Amino acid sequence: MKITAKSRYALRILLDLAVSGAKGPRTIKEIASSQGISEKFISRIAVPLRRAGLVATERGVKGGLRLARFPAKITLLDIVTATDGPLALVHCLGRPGVCKRQGRCAAEKAWGGVNEALASALRRTTLAAVAADQRRLAPPVPAEPDYCI
């Protein structure tokens, strides 16, 4: 199983918003510039993030995207399910009737356990924790002093 580009970029978008702090909404252009993601792709990812209640959009001159919840209340599982749908390592998990062996298959039970372990790990990891790591790995560059008089 691979985490899709949509989920990976969604985390980077939310991370950008979390690290930027309470400076107000960030434009898609600002996020694209700082994250190296196309504005078009950010726009496409923002829709499911908004539907899931992870971001809010504000219109107008000072509009853009902002987090709709505190970073400590957003998990990696929230992000993955918002962009890629329910977590299912194999097609028979979470889809009743897709396999005639469902409910009496040891392989389904084994994959279900692995699926739940992954979901649990994603549920334990918050955007706040990832943002704290980001701040440690790449502290903000101080603005150059303005000596104009």
C-alpha cells in the first residue's frame, strides 16, 4: 500500500498552515510557493479538506485557506481519509459482499489486524506533532532587519 500524492500533499498543505501560525489565512499562491506544489493541485486537494472540516476558506483580498481545527485535533488518519477515502489495505476490508469468503477467511482477519494497526498509528499522529518536528528541522529564517531611517 502507498499513501497517494493527494494525501502526502494534503499533509504538506496543512503543515504549511499549522507552521505559519495565526497570521491569518494563506493564499493558495503562498502555499504553492513555499511547498513547491502547483496551485491547481492545491485547489483540487483543498476541496476534500474543506468537506472534511480540516480547512476553512475565506474569500476576499485577505482571503485564503486556514485550519478549521486546532492542529492537535487533526490526525494523519483524518487527512488520509479526507483525501483517499476509508483506509483499506485489501479490497475486502470495509466492503460487504465484495468477496464470497468474507467473514470466514483467516487472510481477511490477518489483513484486518494490520489495517487496524496502521489506522491506530495514523490516529495517534497529530498535525501538531508533525508541525513541532517541522519547526525543529527547519526553524523559520529570521527576517532581515530594516535599517532604513
